[in-house]
Amino acid sequence: MATVTYDKATRIYPGQDAPAVDNLDLTVEDGEFLVLVGPSGCGKSTSLRMLAGLEEVDTGAIRIGDRDVTHIPPKDRDIAMVFQNYALYPHMTVAANMGFALKIAGTPKAEIQRRVMEAAKLLDLVEYLDRKPKALSGGQRQRVAMGRAIVREPQVFLMDEPLSNLDAKLRVSTRTQIASLQRRLGITTVYVTHDQIEAMTMGDRVCVLKDGVLQQVNTPLALYDKPANVFVAGFIGSPAMNIATFDIVDGKAQLGEASVPVPTSVLSAVSAEDSSTLTIGFRPESLVPASSDNGGGGIPVTVDLVEELGADAYVYGHPTGPAAAEQVERMRSEAVIARVEPRMAPNKGDKVVFAVREGESHFFSAKTGERIEP
Amino acid sequence: MSTTTTMTHDHEPDGNGQPPRPVSPRRRTPGVGPGERAISFLNGGFLLFWALVTTLPLLWAMLSSFKTNGEFRTDPMGLPSGLEWDNFARAWSAANIGQYFLNSIIVISMSLTLTMLFGSMGAYVLARYDFPGNRLVYYVFVAGLVLPVFLALVPMFFVVRETGELPLIGPMLGLNSYLSLALVYVAFSMPFTVFFLTAFFRTLPSSVSEAAIMDGCSHFRLFFTIMLPMAKPGIVSLALFNFLGHWNQYVLPLVIMQDGDKRVLAQGLGTLAANTGFRADWTALFAGLVIALLPVLIVYILFQKQVQAGLTGGVLK
């Protein structure tokens, strides 16, 4: 067991100018489950492969515990990896697959057998030990891949989208299995996914990457409640946060007919950076239907679609009013999304005015995209 | 065919009260319309014709090998009256086919092992490792494909003869040496072997080799315990292909194996054919031919499945 530290680690692929991973500074605590998440091409897999030793580190360093592993070959790093397509050895039985690393390391046969059996019991694979991978289902193969990692009793687990080849239902159940297994074994884990729901549900902490640059690392709830910038705000949460750039008029944020109150501390921060616009985000559950006669406040919306999920209902709409075109242009999200009471959902085509619940707006600098704390 | 099936299925009512539409019988049983029937008849007919063209001469040679010479001369197309095993005995010992058979086996066991070992190793490195000059080496191998054997024949003869003069290893090489012939076979089969296996190794998933590297494999171990077994279908079909090529080789041994005792089977049959021209021992010639054929047939029948698997190149995901 150990911590993992990325110390200004950078990877530039040959023949490319922009780094795939740019000055990554990140510490994973001992026994922690850290999830790397981001859109495709954000450098999350590259970061993981740098830690695995499958990708070179151009500048900076990577440490496992106190050991600098930057230029150490993968086999000496004391890590185990679970691959997206499992990468099982097709000509070996499940038992041989799981024990392969130990066999190479010269572990005595009895010890290999004991550890493989132990892992097989843990993963419910005992009856499949003599089978070849092709005689297993997708979920079983996934568990064999996990088993192969567990058997080695490494200091760090690396997982590269291990659930993306499973069907939706199995993915949800395996998600919880992996998370609880990790807590039981207490082995430091770095987990890569592009699915923010996976990231939120599994990770002790979540690390959001974009274009090779670290955006924010924190607990799932902290990311949700206090996104550090506009990108994190838009990426974390499903359905996505509503984000638009508003003008500051008379101490209020104004965009066409829509208007949102802004605290004075935010206003002074905006004027301090010599700007007259402000990016504001609010989550679908922060919107409440308002009566249209509350002094011109609120956001008028025409309903395009209502998603009724039973416990919740989501309204997808577009801004309405004379300045609608400008409003749409200034929006970061494609639609205005609001969560409403499922029994009182408006109909398609209705006009609804939404107000943002007090204190639930997120403010970001229109210039830098950074969060402005009220 | 499958599209036709789904189409007819789409037209069927899904229990929503509509009366079933009349569907012509031709639509109901797709694939057996007059046009399709004609094509499948042509297909089958052509295959049958081809099968006859290839098997009848074979069958005729086999039947003839069981006849007496008298029978063969009076009724070349008829069935043998009994099994004349003496033909095989004469071919095996008197015409020295036994010795030639053994020579062929010795040479091929060396040449095939070396071809597959070096071919797969070279192809693996060319397919999976990136280094300067990789493509150049690959294209040099591929260029070997266009080199006709006859063009290389004369220089090859001199090279092989000179190797006999080398210190230390000279006695093992030179003309009339099993090893020389095997090495020449290896050289001539390397281009296609490397070409084919490079393509095959490229199709294998890279994550498996990465997993093996993380499990602690050295490059050699990775190749021999992981990649080679994974490439087995390709290796087997190519080994069979090379076996056939080496077994039937005539020109190369003709140049290198000039000593009577060192000749391989194809040469032996040639000699037998030439000799029977005077002694007219046709049935012994056919017996020799059958002896030469059998290993090829047996090997092919044994490995048929793997060859098909190798050509379709299915790799477990």
C-alpha cells in the first residue's frame, strides 16, 4: 500500500506540439479510490498509462510511496492493471491467467495456487478456474481481469475503463462490487472513466481533466457543490447544469428577459476584473417555477420536452421572449433544464417562468471561467 | 438472403388487426427463385467439375499403382484385378524412393523449423516494435517475393559451393549437404512468411502484450509464451503452406543435391520417370508417386481446421 504522486508530470506524444498530459500535479492518498474523469482525449488514459509505465514521462516525475518510478520498467513498479477489453491471455485457463504474474516472479506453485484460489473465492470464479476466457461471459471475463490484478497483491491498482464493455445493468452492479472490493482490500486505486456517474458513485475523490490539464480534484459532492470552473460545472452532474453568460445591469444579472440576483461580493469581484459580464450556472434542481408577477425576476422558458422518470420530471426548454436568439447564443448548454414535481409537470409548449433558488447559483468569471465565491 | 427474410418478416402483421397481406410463394421461401436456383446450380456444377479435375488423376494414379505392368499396358483405365504391393516394394528399395523419402524428411524438418522460427520472430518484431528502418526491412523482405527462383539459381549455386570452403562450418555446408538445402529453402520461403505473419501479428490486440509486460514478461518470454500461442492459427496455416512448398521443391535440390544418395523425393521421382522410359516400370513409378503424395494428404487432412481458422484470422477479443 502506498501513495501515488504525480509531480509536474508531462507527456508529449512524438510529432505533436500540445502535451497529452500537461504538468499534472496530483497526490493519491494511501488506500484511496481516485477516479480520473474527463471527455475523450483529455489525457486521463495517458495519465494512467504513465503511472503504469506503458507511456513515457517527458518531464516531471511519478512516485509510488517514496520511490521515484519515473524511469522504472512496469514490472518493477508493484502495480496491477485492469484493461478496458480485459486483455486476458486467450490460450490460458482462468487459473493460469490469474497466476501468470506470480509464475513469472518465481513464486512457489503451492503459494500461487493458494492466492489464485483466494481471489477466485472472492470473485465467485472458483467453478470457472479451468475454463478458457472464450468460454466465459463478459462479466466473468471482467472478474477474471480483476482477479489477475488482485492475485498480485500490488501496492496500486490501475483500472482503465473496466466497465465500458459491459451492458448497462451489469455495469451498475459491477460498479458497486468493485467499489466495495476496493474498500475491503484497502489498496490504493486509480480508476479511469469517461462516465461522470461512475466517477461520482465510485470515487473517494474525483479528478477532472480537460485537454491534459487538471481542472479540479475533490470529493464527488464538493465537485458538485463547488465546481472550480465552468468546465467542471458543465461536466459534473446529470442532467447538466444550465450555464449562460449574463450582463450586469443595476446590480442584477440580466440576459434578455431573464434576470438573476447577484450578491454584492460577486459584483465587486466582477468590477475588479474590469468586466461587465458574468457567467452564471444553476443546476436543474435549483430552478423553481415562479409566478410571473414577482417583479420581472426569473427566466421565461418555453417547454420543448418533459422527461417523466416517476420520482422526478425534467423539463427541457428554450428561452422565450424578444431577446431569445441572443439568450440561446450566450448559453453554454443546449437547453434550459429544470427539475419539477412529476405530478405538476407543465405540458409541451407551455410558457413557464423559473426562478433560481436563493444561494444556489454558481458564479464564474466570464473572462477566465474560474469560480467566483459569493 | 437474410435481407429478404427480414423484409418478408416486416410485411407480416404484428397482431394489430390487419388482415395478412398476400405474399407470393417466391417471397416466402427466399433463395430458391429460378434465378437463384440457376446460380446455385452453376456454383455447384463448377465445384463438382473442379473436384473431378483434381481428384480423378489422383485416383487414376492410385489405382495404377496397384496394377501389374501388364494390366496397365493393356487396360490403362480399368480397375486393378488385385493389389500389387510389389510395386511399392520395388519403388521403395530398387528405385531408392525410401532413401529419397528419408532425405526429404530430414531436409524439411530442418527447413520448416527454421523458417517458422525465424519468420515468426522477424514478423513479430516488424509488426510490433517501432524502430528506425522498420519499414525498410519490411519492404526488403517483401521485395524478395518478386524474385524468381531461376534468376537466383546460378549465383546461389556458387554461394552454396563456396560455403563448403568455410573454416569450421564448411564441412556441414557446401553442395550435397542437408543443411545447405534447408537453409536455401528457408531463404526462399522467408519473404512470404514474414509478409503474411507481419499482417497477422498486427491484428493481435496490443493490450494483451501490455498486460503481459505489466505481469513481468521479458520480450522473449512475451513472444514465446503469449504472442506465439495467440498467433497459432496463422503459424499453422503458414507452416502447412511452407511444408507443401518445400516437399514439392524440385529445382533447388536439383542444383544442390547432385550426389545420388542425397537426392530428395521430387528428384527421385524424376529419375524414376526417366528410367522407366527404358525399363517401362510404370506401376512402380505410380507407387512412388503415391508414396510422395501421402504425407501431403495426411498433413493437410490433419490440419485442415487450423488452416481455415488461420485464413479467416479470428482472434478472441
